[in-house]
Amino acid sequence: MAQGRRRSFGSIECVRHGVYRVRWMADERDGRGYARHSLTRPWTRREAARFLSERQVAHYDDAPTMTVSEVAERFWVPELEDRLREGSLKPKSYEHYTGVYRTHVEPRWGNVAVTGITPLEYQEWILTKSKAMGVRVQVVMREILRLARLYGLVGENVAMSAYRTSERVDARSKAVWPLSECADMADALRGGVLEVPFVMQAFGSCRVGESCGLKPGDFEFRDVGGMTVACAHVVRQLLGGSGRRIGPPKTKASARWVVVPEPWSLWLRERVSDAVASGSEWLCDDGLGGVVGRGTIDSAWRRAFARGGALSGHEAAPMRNLRASWRTNMRSEMHMDRDLLEKMMGHAGRGVGEVSYFRPDVDVFAEAIACAFRGYGHR
């Protein structure tokens, strides 16, 4: 049986003749923070004792620390909540900061000790983000590590330094915008050519072409438990390219009802009323009786992210990412049923039961959306 001798700093264990295992507690700057370490080598007991002594000298001042997620949950989020109650932080700002943390910071740094973040790794991570998002994640990390330093968990806030951000905007970006950010973006686009397409994608699951090909007669407005929802029947789409060609939905399952909650349903009701009053055939009207072309929509979207544009400061990504944002937000923030969301997106589903027998209608969609958003405090 292996014999071991425990010391105040660590222990030495004889695994077999001529082989010793040394264990010690230290912060080895490997991202785990103050943790247990072990090393087994062909040693004499004297050599093993010398190694353990060297580790003790090197880590004499080490102390237990916390991970980034532990600091965020114990100190940062409560501080935001205090500011929210005091009125020094707006509700949408609170949702924005916590959304950036959940989507971008926590997946990379959540399980890393605050003492284990190296400037080089941090810089490389910043460069994987777009320029706008690189700035925003630094704001969140700077505040979390500020609290870690305040409470003596780390000697230096590595996020306080000036780091280089990427200039890249990936045309195939996988970025999604949190629900609170979509609300901010919608406010910035209200009244313009992008209002209806944005709302129908970010809050109604539409594809780009579907959101541009709607007519006033496609809409119904219902009161569901005290909330007005906009129900739109998707039966066509504005095809891509520079023209204004109208075609059928992408697939048979794509012909469906989509539902938009308040307050954006109220915006749509105003646009529908205006279109009916003016005799416009299309909700996205070009002012001459025709539908606004996809080229115009795409150009307006790119300009919105340019300096001085309505969406300047937000992470730039293709408009189609709004639909992915809707799916992500409805599941992660609204906690809606996956199968129902698939049907709401116009997907046939998987498996015989979902494809052939699960056929929710507009009433089910309307009730589900109203129920999910009834307690959503974005305003």
C-alpha cells in the first residue's frame, strides 16, 4: 500500500519504489485559480521534498479565488440590481449588460478563475468579436474584474488596459442580438423603411423575404388576455436580388401564421391603418404603389450600421440573423416549447408525430406568444 506523508502545504506519496507523487494547493495561473495540483515522477524522497518546498516558496502568498461566473453572480449582478432599484440604471441597460454577459462572456470565461485570465488570451478573444461587440464585452469584463480586484481576489484588472478590436464584419456571422437589444434596435428604426421588416423578423420569426412581402390584408389584430397581438398570414415572399419579384414561401410549411406581441404589434396596427387609408397594396410601400425592392432593404440595412446610422454601435450582422435571434431569444429568454417554436418558424419538424400530427394553429400561436410576453418588462 502506498505510504504518504501530509504536510501543511501539500503531501508526498510513495507510489512504488523510486516513484513519488507530490500534491499541493496553489494558483499556477492555468485558469483554474487556487486549486489542487499533482505530479508523479521517478524521484527519491529527498527530490520530491525539494520540489514540494520549491512550490511552497513560489506560491507562499497564493489564496483561494473565484471564477468569473462566481464573481459575476455574487457581486456584479447584485450591484446592477441595486442600481436598477435606485434608478441610476435603466431596465433596458440592465438587460443589455446581462445579455452580453450570458451570450459572449460567460461561455468563454465563466469557468476561468479571475487570476487565470492572461492579457494575451484576452486580446485574442476580443479579436474574435466584431468591432462593436469587442467594445461591449470589454465594458462587462472591466466591471466584473473591477469587483474582483476590489475584494482582493485578483491583484490586477487585466481588462483595464487598452485592447485592439477587430475591424472585421463577417458576412456569415453567427451573431444573435438579445431580446433587449432587439427592442433598442427597433426603437431606432421606427418610422423608416426597415421598421416592418425588422419587427416581423426579430419579433415574428419571418425570413427576410417574408417580412418584406406582406400586405395590409394579411393581418389580424387580437386581444389575448389583455395583450394585443398582431397575427400575420405568411403566404408569399419578396425574392432576393435587385428586382421586386414576388414568389411563394420557401417551403409548403413556410405558409403559416406568425404572431408579434406588444408593443410592436401596436406599431404594425398603425402601419396597417396608414396603408389602408392611403390605398397601398403593400405594407412595405415604395410610395408609388409598389413594394420596396430587396436591394433597397439590403442597402438600408448596411447603412444603418455605418457611423452615424440608426444602428451604429450595435454589432453588425446580416439581416437574416434576426430570425436566428428570434429563435434563440424565444427559447433562452422566453423558455417556449421547442416543437412549437419550430412550427412557428415554418419548419415541418422531425419525426412522424411532429410532421404529421402536431398541427398548432394561429390561436395556439397567439396564446403562446401573449403568455410569454405578458410579464416581459422591456418598457
